[in-house]
Amino acid sequence: MTEIRANYNKLTFATLPLKQTTWTTYSYAPQTPISTVKTLDTGINLDLSPQLTVNGNTTVYTWKTKSGTTLVAGTDYTLADGKTTFLKAKADSVYCEMTNTAFPDFTGNNVLKTTNTKITAT
């Protein structure tokens, strides 16, 4: 096998194969968003830890509102070991964009994302 085309599936950092030297073609981006809960109360973890490390590379998590505003760590949420806890309710749903240097084609509009989650007050 020399050609892998795995884009437009439900694969994640945890389930995507790492590129092999024998593969002349390897395409994997974009992917279908990772399903998360539709609603989450503040103070409850949203666990994306299976995506935290790939082949020794740590994933960067960027949280945004549905309208595209980037949330601020320490103000809007805390993040530890791939688990996010939201500190305040949001009028707009939020989603996470994830990048990892093990998969450099996840860039721009083709980053690995979650589905939208509504953050409500406890």
C-alpha cells in the first residue's frame, strides 16, 4: 500500500495512522468534527485528553465561540491534561480547534474540531 486517503471521516489524533515512509500519498484533512455534548454546565470537565499527545507531540487546544471569537484561558476556561473546564456561561456555543505537529495538514479551515457545545451556568 502506497496511497492513503483518509480525509472526510471521523478520525481523530488518537485514531489517525502516522505516516509511513512507504506511503507516497497520505491525505487526512479535513475530518468530521469530534462529537461532544450539546450542553455543559460551568465547572464540569469536557474531556479531550485522548487527543493530547501524538507520537510525543502535544496538541494545542484553541477554544472559540460559534461566531469565531477566541476564548481566553484562565478567564473563560481552564485546561489541564486535555480536560477543559469552563468558568462562565456563554451566550454563543463553543467548539475546540486542535492542532498537533504530528499532523501538519490540519491548518487553516482544515483543523481538527469538535462539534458545538452550549455552556450554561450551574
